[in-house]
Amino acid sequence: MSQENILEVRGLKKYFEAGRPSLFSRNVPQVHAVDGVNLDLRKSEVIALVGESGCGKSTLSLLLMGLEDPTEGRITFEGRDITHLTDTQRKGLRRKIQMVFQDPYESLNPTQTIEEIVAEPLYVHKLDVSKNIVDEKVKKAMEDAGLKPAEVYLKRHPHELSGGQRQRVVIASALVLEPEIILADEPVSMLDVSIRAEIINLLAELRITRQIAVIFITHDLGSVGFFADRVAVMYLGRIVEIGTMLDVLEKPQHPYTKALLSVIPVPNPRLRHERIILQGETPNPINLPTGCRFHPRCPVAIPACKASDPALMQISKTQQAACILLVK
Ligand code: SF4
């Protein structure tokens, strides 16, 4: 494992059984939700994981959290193989890798006070700390999450807070365990546009003040531009392009990335460019297309794309000319 990497993912796959064998085949149909993902995350790095719904980005985050068992592949955290752990080992790890979910309305218990919600992870993880230390950690986590002064919010209930404040409570209950990594799954998609930038700025601050690495999962490439170090673009269970934020936003290589970028609204009409509207639906992840799995929708596909899969590095010279791939 590289000294720099806090997390390494190699050849990660997750297939779900979908139905029963047919009369003509004994094979059980499988959804290829995550299908051979490689990813490195460095300390206090922010990676934006971008793709349409159903591309496998949320399943990938569940695998990283240990909430799903991989079908194949390896996950290493701080040099330790964490692919298959017992429940007890997994519990220790969850302190280090925390998740922030999309919906702050659903993820908070309405009967608890904010103080109880933020303190709960400390009790769940049976951290042997006194009440004074719990109080101190709760206040620090709340204030680092932007709920300042903490005393104003401690005795309130979730329904007394705005959407943005609730998402800050969710982030505070992740921070209270002092994690190394936060997996933020569409953390701003349920919030008003005016609040989104505040939550994104907060995550950007935490990577500096607490040295936390963030995997920011989103379907909206436009929302990550200014704060991610690197952008990884997923399509049908695979990362099809990864690079620095500037490289991906300014010099996208993959036709899918180009299409995603082309539909981001641009306020200045002079800077508007041609929109690339992809034809058809995302293919069924049970019956994946042959060759490059993007070929049924790719605006620059050539016949060879039906046979050669660039992710397996079998791409031909003519195919390379059509599509300047690929993963760095
Ligand atoms: Fe498009 Fe072919 Fe490149 Fe796939 S390999 S992205 S189908 S040009």
C-alpha cells in the first residue's frame, strides 16, 4: 500500500442475485452493481464520485462501510485488509469510516434531543469516557459542524431545525467519533439550493481542520467542481474516468464524462456549449452490453466498440481514436 493512501480498493465487485434460473439455463441472473472498481483515497483528500442513479456509486459506499459483502476484490484501510471482517472487527472500523446519508429528515430520530443524537455513537461504540468528556466531544463536534454555539441547539429536537441544520447534526454525529473518512452519499440533494454550498463548504473545511478524507457521492457533476481534489466518474458499475478535478472538468476524456459536463447549466450565455443528450436508457445491469458497456449510448461509438471492452484494456487503435480513454 502506498504511504500516501489511507484507503485502497482493488477489483471490487458486488453482484446481487435477481430472480431464478430460467428453463433454459441453470445460471441465476445477477445484477452487476459494482463490477471491478479500483480506487485510492489519500489522507484528507476529497474525491467526488459521480454518476447517474443506478450506476453503483451507493453500493460502492455500502461496500466501503462494510454494510455489504463484496462478491470479489479487496479493500485495504490504513494498510489492513478489511474486505471480510467479523461484526466486532467491523464495529471498530465504523468509528474510522463514517457515512452521511442523503436525507437528514429520515436519518434523525425525532424523539431525541440534538445532544442525545450526537452523543449516541459514543455509547453505541462503548467508548469508555466520562459524562464530562462526552459533553465536551458532543459540543466540539457540533461546533465543528457549524452549530455554534452548541448550547443553543443541545436541547432542541430535529423538527425545530432547518434542513441545513439537520444535515449539520448528521455530520456532527459522524464527527463525534473522530473518523478518518467520511462517505457522503448525495448529502446536499435534499437541501435548498441556498444551503447546498454551505454544507459543501463545511465538508471542504473539515478536510483541513480535521484532516478527514471525503468521498462525495453525487449525480451532479456541477456541484463538486470547486472543492474536490479528484473526480471519479462511474457508469454501470465501473469507474470509466478518474483524474484531478481540473483535468476532468476542463479536459474530459471519456464520452460519458463529456456528456455529463455538457448538460451542466452555465449562467453566461456566451460560454454555453453544445449539449450532448445521450440516447436511450442506461442498459440493464443484469444483461450488460458486449464490448464497451457504454456503446449503445455512445455518440462516437464505432463497430469495434461492440466487441472490445476498454476497461479490460483490449481497446483497438481505431477505437482509441474515437474515444481517448481511459483511467489514469
Ligand atoms: Fe464510446 Fe467506444 Fe469509447 Fe466505449 S470504447 S466510450 S463506445 S468510443
